[in-house]
Amino acid sequence: MNSRLSTRLLTLKSNGEKAMGIFLTSGFPSPEATNLLLDAIDEGGADFIELGMPHSDPLAEGLPIQHSSTCALKAGITMQDTLEAAAQFRQRSETPLLLMGYINPILRFGAVQFCERAAAAGVDGLIIPDLPPQEASLMRKHMQKYGLNLVFLVAPNTPTERMKEIDRLSDGFVYCVTITGLTGTGLAGRLDTINSYLKRAREMITHNPLLVGFGIRTYDNACDLSKHTDGFIVGSAVIKEVERLWACPELSMVERGQLVARFVRSLKYGPEK
């Protein structure tokens, strides 16, 4: 599928560059902050953005993203709010935007209606961690109708043949999870094992770009883990930085946005000298 996302990733690869995806929970740390943060992440050089759809039971998420989702739900954030934030962002930017979340809220919203509304809002694709590929045919059909990419995940315990099947069913990219655990888990002492797994995944994933996520907190982490992939994704570290900045009352909203942009930029290019 020739989409904003696939075009961006192909262009980066042809230029010898690694892609950087950044995750943000819609409505965190406050509903009014979402637009500011999307723009800051965009300004910081994100090659695509994952906008998280808050859910009460985010199975794959560690404490930072769980907390962000809880805060957003307590503030009253709905699926409609997230779609509206996506639509507003699309009016300001052509950076690829994916929605990341879980299947139950999508089914409750109505799968067809959700895909239609997401496409109308300028969303480029979906990441649904709890949607198994073998049960995704109907969702894929709706998404293909509305031109949405569907990204599946692989993990260290994913068998070789299943990796190949996931590669066949995915479009946009394949999300390579570093650990059989939750987002935000550290990488200390695991790099050799993770890189061995990433090499294997690289050999199996041949139809799609391969991006790595879970546990990336710094530029050095990103460099280490993207040696065998086409790029990397950062979520929990950005959420924690946002929470830290919003706990500083002396900072204005504009200053907070600037500091988020600087943090995102440091993940891709290294700390500013």
C-alpha cells in the first residue's frame, strides 16, 4: 500500500537514514496538551507519530504508559477526542500518524465506523497489540478499504514461520518488540541477546521495514538497537519526560513544548552540544 507512512520509510531507507517513531498518549498529561505535544514531537524530528488511544487495560504497557492512559481516561478523553486530535494535527502536518491501542474500544466504537473516521481524520495506520494476525482478516478488510496500514508485532519468542506470516500480513512496517515484557523495561545486560534476536528478525522480515521498540530511552540505545533494523520507536521515555516537565510550574506551556522537542531531537541526533 502506497501510504504516507510507507513513502516516508522508503525515502529514509533510500537515503541511508534510520526512522524514528514517537509515542504519545492522547489526552496526557491534560486534554489541552495533546495538540501542543504533537507539534513538539513533530518539530523534534519524528518521522512518524503513534497517538495512543487511552484504554483501561493496556496489556502491553509498563507503568509510565499505564499511568498516562489512566490520567487521560480520568480527564474524560474519548475515542472521539483522539480522532479529533488526529484530524487537527493532519491539518498542520504531513508527518505520518498512527493510532495505537486495543481492539475492544475499536469494536465498541464499531470497526467499520472507526476505520472510516480514522481515515477521514488523516490517520495512516493502526497498531493493535492484542489483535492476533490469524484473527485480523475482517479488520484488515475494513482497513484496506479506507487505505489504513496495519502494523503487527513480533517478539523474541515469535517462531520463525510466524515471523514470516506476520511480515506477509503487515503493511507499513513490522514492529519488533525487544523483550517478552512491558514497555519501559530497561535494556541493561540484554543487548547481546536482543541484537542476536534482531538479526534473526531482519533475516525473516523481508517485505516490510523493521522497526524496534520497548526499552529505548536514549540516543545510544537507539543507535545500538537500530543497527539491524530500519529504525526505532520511543514511548515510555517520552511520557516520563512529559510528566517531568508538566510537574515544573515555573515553565510555560511554550517552554514545555520546546523542551519536549529538544528531548525528541536528542533521541535521533544525540544531545545538543
